[in-house]
Amino acid sequence: MVSPHLKSMGSVVRFCLWPQMFDLKKVIKARKKLDLITSFLFKLFQINLRYKEKRKDYGIEIFEYFYLPWKTDEKFNQNYELIKNYTLNPKSRLFTLHDMSKRYLTENSSFVEVGCWKGGVSGLVALGSKNKDIDFFVCDTFSGVTNSSAKDSFFKDSEYNDASVNDVKEIEKIVGQKFNIVKGVFPGSMEKIKFTKPVSFAHVDVDTYISAKDSLKYLLANSIKGAVIVLDDYGGWFTDGVTKFGNELKLDKNLVVIPNHLGQLIIYKIK
């Protein structure tokens, strides 16, 4: 039990420290320290990978805002424990998909994931959509990355080739949801498949410029006005092809495009 005296002292300390947050000189000094820390961390990162970064618009940033809602969302964390061994996505990005699917995956519509790997993300979305009538289309080559080009600095095809249809079937059992599992290079893999419900929410995790561009074109043509598509790996260190494509989308007047600085580009279809 904390004594009234200590509580009072705590209030005094907080009162004394609070004005310093608005002292411009101290803020500038603190930010310089942060810059030194992030520069050091980025150098360690490069040493670990034996790679020297020459691109001037890449680095590490420590943001000054610290709200991390996924740490205390009980339902999300329960669902995460069920699917965590079937996805490479970090909790921060998974929470974005969990949270946004609750609002933008609308009743009587379709969810599409392009580049599902082992199906963890689709499983997470399914767990949060139990009370909705949703068709799930879970798509992957199941042979790794494809469509690498001169736009992609690191990918050469076939990376992430350790997932299978059986992995996704395991997720079906875990979450209690039947998926339409689509194997092949998207969107060619959808040639004989017809939507009976339009797409309202989608996740694109394909790693290369051409695959991202082809996937989004197809999804926009088959989605409702107001649909939300989350493009994964935007801003990623080794997914610069996706970042280049995402930057091109900022010029499209039919879309609202917002980077969330967690490695995702949020795309709203407004027309």
C-alpha cells in the first residue's frame, strides 16, 4: 500500500517533469540522442547481415508515440496464440488486420488473401468474423515468391517455399472455418473461380513489384466501393519493389493510400 506522502511526492515529480516536455531546446536535444541511437542500431543491423545500405531513404526510426493496443487486447491475443505458428507477420501487423477486418470486412462479402504462406492471417481474420457470412479465398503459389524483376533488389523467386496446402488445411481445423484454397500465381489462379460475393477486405503479401501490382488490379476490379486492401511489406528493407509500387499508388485519385509505418500500406477504394 502506497502512503499518502509518497502519492503526494509522485504528484509533485510529475508536475515538475511535465513542463520539460514542452521545452523546445530539450526536445531537440533528446531527438539528437535518438538519432545517434538509431544510427548505431542500423549499423549493427547491417553488420549482422554483412550488407552495407546505400539507399538514403532507409534506416531505423524510434517513434515518439508508444501506444501498443495489441498488448492488452485479450481477444486478439487469444486468437494470436492459435495461429502464431502459421504466419511470419509480427504482432503489430497482425493486430492491424484483426482490428480493421472487424470494421471493413462487411456482412455477405468476400475476404481474399494473396500470399497466404501457411494461412495464419486468414485464420486470424476468420476467428474475428465468426458472426458474419463471409467467403474466404486463401491464395498462394505454395512454391515461393514469383515475378521478381529489376524493380526488386533482393528477391530472385522461390523464397518462402516452405508452405503447403496442408498447412492451410490445418488452420481450417484450428479456426473452424472452411476456406477456398487457391493454388497458383495470382491472379491467373483465379481464372476459373467466380465470386458470388464481392470483396470488401483483402490482404496482399507477395513481396515483389509485379505480383503486388497484378494482385491489386484484380482485387480492385472485384471489390465494392469502400473496400480496404492491406498491402504488406510496404517500407520493408528487402521488399523495395512493393514500396515502389505503393508509392505509385499515391497518385491514383480513385484510392486513399496511407502508410501505417508498421510495414503496411492501407488502401481505401473510394470510387
